[in-house]
Amino acid sequence: MEPILQVKDLNVSFRVRGGEVKAVRGMNFEVGKGETVAIVGESGSGKSVTAQTIMRLIPSPPSEIKKGEVIFQGQDLLKKTNKQMEAIRGKDIGMIFQDPMTSLNPTIRIGKQITEVLVKHQGMSFSEAKKHAIEMLKLVGIKNAEERFNQYPHEFSGGMRQRAMIAIALACKPTLLIADEPTTALDVTIQAQIMDVMKEMQERLGTSIILITHDLGVVAGMCDRVIVMYAGEVVETGTKWEIFKNPQHPYTKGLLRSMPRLDQKKDEPLIPIIGTPPDLIKPPVGCPFAARCDEVYENL
């Protein structure tokens, strides 16, 4: 099966006062049609930088794409002009951001934020776009969609705002959806509802999904393949069952050990990963996890 997205040897750095932070180093992965791929890792591992680079939303300066390719449907997005990317974002690639309250415009009604995408990318009239927008609100589980269409973001709960973000991201039926920590600010019950909405919409539209998360529970319930990042590098990749049942890299094993389990005794402590991530201004030679790795010390 021909992949719809291929990321090849992606390297992204940030200029800071103390030098150059090498945020993403040699990133390689691909996404197939209708596939859900998770990118997991702790904060600062390079997950969101990778997502924003694919969308060409990463600010430059201070960022700089040192090298690499992002091939989407046979075309390198890194060679596109800003004008060309504006035609792709929203239409062919949608994105759900971490915090819907800061991603939605607080001064514009929810309905208008959906219809403007449809008018711009699909060439619909306002009446056509309004009808489609109300239908999208219904599809993502927002009740009284006709009334909600005219409301502002502050009149929505956190879960409803995230549903509205999904409606905006999927309004033009994009080929690829990037969901960057879509459940971070939500409670567990609402998280499950949002993931169910995303799965249902994927089944309806055949959309491929890149899910950026640190929540391995979300990964287990939704994803086909998993990419584990640490300190800007991919340290392991595999199907979700390979990652959960037979992890190979010590960092992946550490992530799984630190995750609460239903079969865990209540007095059994979680096992944290010792130490802190390396300084990416001067990244370590060899495995970036070596300084925190139990297996390194066991084998000395």
C-alpha cells in the first residue's frame, strides 16, 4: 500500500541564546491510507515539533529545518510556498490542537469558524456551508447543533470545544488528520468520548490519523502503529501490540512500567524513570537514553 505521508531524515533545530537546540534529529516514519499512527514520548521529546513541521506552522525564526523531506501524496511539503500550504491546510491536512480554548477564536461564533473553512476550500456558498457545518456539529455529538452554531467558544464546555475543533478539522474531509494531544485538558470520561468521536469519523471518512500523545491508554484504544520518541529521536517503532506486549527499547519499557494498570495492587508503587532528559544543545553521542537506562548500569 502506497503511504500517503513519508517523513524522511527530518532535522529541526531552534536558535536560542545558549546555542542551537536540536529538537528533532533524523526522524523517519510513514503513514498509510486509513491508518492511525501514534507518536509518543515525554514532554520535550519532539512530538509536537514534528507535527507542526509537517503542517509548516513552526515559527521561523527561531526554528530552522536543517534537512529532510515531508512527502505528502507525492509532493514535498517543505518545498511548498506559504501560499501553497494555505491551500493544503484544512483541505487536505487537518489539525486538532492541544487546547481548544486558545485554538478557537473567542470573538467569532463557532458556526462561522467552521463555515469559513468550507467557503475557502470547498467554494461553498454561505447557506451551503452553514448546512454542512450544522451537520458536522451533529456528527461530532453536539446536541442542539442549530442553536450551538450561533454560540461563542466560551459558551461551550471543554469537551464541546474539542468536538468543535474536530468538526473544523474534518469539515473538508481531509486525507490526513494530525491530533496533537487532543485530550490533554479533559477529564477521563470526556477523553473517552472524544476518542470515540475521532474513531467514528475516521471510519466514516477513511481519514489517516497521526496522534501525538503521552497517554499510552489512548494509544492502546485507538492506534495501529506506535512511534516512540526520546530526545528528538525515534527509539522504537512497531504495531501497538508489539510495543505493549514485547517492547525492545529500555525507554519504551520504562514508559510502560510507569503507567498505572487495572491489575496493579493499590499499594504497589509506580516505577518512575530516573534522571532527566539530556541537554539538546549538546546531545549525547550514542543512545540518548543511556544516562537514565537501568540496562546500561546492569551490564557494566
